[in-house]
Amino acid sequence: MKKQVLLKTMAGLGLALSFSLVTLPSMAQDDHDSHDAHNIELQLNAGQKWHTDAPLRQAMRDISLAVNTALDGIHKKELDAAGYQALAGTVNQQVAYMVENCQLEPEADAQLHIVIARLMDSAQVMEKQNDLQVKNEAAVKLVGALNSYADYFEDASFVKPVH
């Protein structure tokens, strides 16, 4: 990912939705506002998982660790607002790290942007909503985004959230 993408992203981030709208290269520029990142299909690379780099693997490992640590509370719907806030903060921090440091091939990068949009959408809801049930639903979607990463990206060290 390029630093100019980071600048665009941070400028319009509003901390999440604009990220997915500004940087998803698979979306038509003139029609990007009407798309939902959750409905875009991820694709394998000719039947194989996409290659990753060390910064991406590190960031996804850190997000997964945070989710796995909170997973029991998420499943039991016992995680409090501060827990969701901390989880969202980890996602935001690690996505910013990915954007600044990740250097993937363009096709892999385009697929990663779909995952990132889902991560950021979930983080924004956990961060901005007051209703714990809504925060919980966003955390469940975050787990889904991590599972998508595991299914579509080559990362032997990644630990999927355990249900």
C-alpha cells in the first residue's frame, strides 16, 4: 500500500467508512458510495491464497490476538463498552500500520482492501454506537472479517478466532 493511500485514508477516514470508500480499487470511482464492502466477494488468486508480507501478517496477528482475548466475552455478550472500545482501538491502530507499511501486489492489495473495509466498518460501530447489542453484532462481523482473511490470504502464523 502506498503512503498516498494513507494520506487519503486518514484525511477522509472519519475513522472507517470513508476508508472503504476511498481505497477500494475494485469499486467504480463514480459509483463507490452505493457499495457495501460486506457484499463484495473476495476471490482467490487462481485458486490459491494471496501472498502476504511481514507488516500485514504482524497487524493481522495483533488484531486476532485482541479478538481472541475478548472472544469469550463477545460470545457470552458480557463484553463491556470499554472492551469494545479497546478492540476498536486495536483494529484502527493495526489497520493504520498496514496501510503505512504493507507492500502487496496490486491484485492482492485490492482483495485486502475488502477485508480492511470490513474490519474498519466493525471497529467504527464498536467505537461509535452506545447499544451493547449493536457493538456485539459488530464484533461478530469483525470475527467474520478475520476468518475471511484466513481463508483468502497465505499466513501460516495467523490464529483464527476460535468459536
